[in-house]
Amino acid sequence: MNTQKYPAFAAGHDLEKIVGFLKDWFAQNGPAAKAVVGLSGGKDSTVAAALCVQALGKERVVGVLMPNGVQAEIADAQAAARHLGIAYRTVNIGKPYQEMLQALTNATGDDGQDFAVNLTPALQQNLAPRLRMAVLYAAAQGIAEGGRVINTCNRSEDYVGYSTKYGDSAGDVAPLAAYTVDEVIAIGDALGLPHELVHKTPADGLCGKSDEDNLGFTYAVLDRYIKTGHCDDEAVQSRIEHLHRCNLHKLRPLPMVER
């Protein structure tokens, strides 16, 4: 049962709070650095990029579009970049993605024998986000004055582990991690972002299904549970709690031996 107290939310107030947080964080961790945002065309990356523009100015925000071969959603990512007036670059991960799968298939052990790697659906779905994060850090290192990678995950996704460890769950600063899906949407509306981007059906772009299809419950149900600890469906509540327990390792610091 989720029993923690959830803080009050007001879109305008929290928008200003996040912008102030980003200004302070960059002042301390990269006064001249650019914010590097992986733009997927969904609400989270669009809102995160817009908040960075508010905090730093559009000249200090760079969007990186990373389709895996041909990807229909890339048009939405381009629309987000144009709306925000930020520079963006496209890095297609399709070829390296296929080459990595081939390399895993051809892996051999130190005895020269084949070392079989089972290319499960989960492996294939999580490989793309990890390649994308490698691209974002390469881009951050390669741009003038350096860059800092923006984590675009929200609290709802993080709560049930709906992210890829060392993929989209990575980054240098996470402006949306304290906010549930409905709150991110409200912030996007307060920013005046295009309705079709902010209210777009959430999908991971990996398996062809929506987030809610994969999770087995809606974000509205999840957000209510996070905030109140209540869920009308015992089976759904049990699944939410199970996913939360199983994925806590994604949220906790890397374990180490204490001396």
C-alpha cells in the first residue's frame, strides 16, 4: 500500500519552480552548457525541452531525434523542435541497432565456441533506448561548450519501472521526475504547447502498443494510486504494487560496499 503523502500541485506554480530549479542546477553544473534533450515527439520530452527553453533560452537547448530506421513519430519530434525554436539533429540508430543485434548473435566465448545470446523481445526493446542514451551523451560531449543530458521520465513511469535502466532512465538532471502523468500534461498546457503533442496517447515506440496496453491499467488509475494510495480494483492495485517492488532497483543509488 502506498502511504506516503503526496505534495499539492498547481501547474503555474510548479512550472516556475521547475524553471528556477533548472536555472540553479545549470548555474552550478554547467554555466555555459547546453541542455541536450532526446525528442521523441511525446509529451515528456516536449515538456522537458520547453522547460529548458524557459530556464536557459532556446539557444542553449539542443534536440536530438533518434529514429530506429523509419519511425512515424519522428514528424511529431520535428514539430516539437520547430514549435520551441530550438536547433535539432537527427541520428538514425537503425543501422547500429541491427549491427548490435548481429554482434550479439555472433558472440563467442574465450574458448572460441559460440556464446549464445537469446535475443528476447525484452532485449530487443531495451537495446534501442540504451543506444539512444549513448547517442545523447556523445552529442553532449561533442557540442560547443559541452552539454548536459536531460532525463525526461515522469514519476508515474518511474513508480512502476516503465523505463529502461541506463536507457531513458539515465541523464544528468530530471525536471519531471517528481510529477505524475496528469501533472506533466497540465504543465504542458500551462506552457502553451501544442495540444496534439501534450495529449498524445503515450507509447514507448518500441513494441507498437500504448503504455497503458503494456501496463494493464491507465495512467489515471496509477496517478490516483500514487497520490492517494487508493485503487478501486484490487487486482490492478496488486499489479501496481508488484511492479513498484520489482523495479525499485532502477530508482535506488548503485549499491556499494560501505567502509
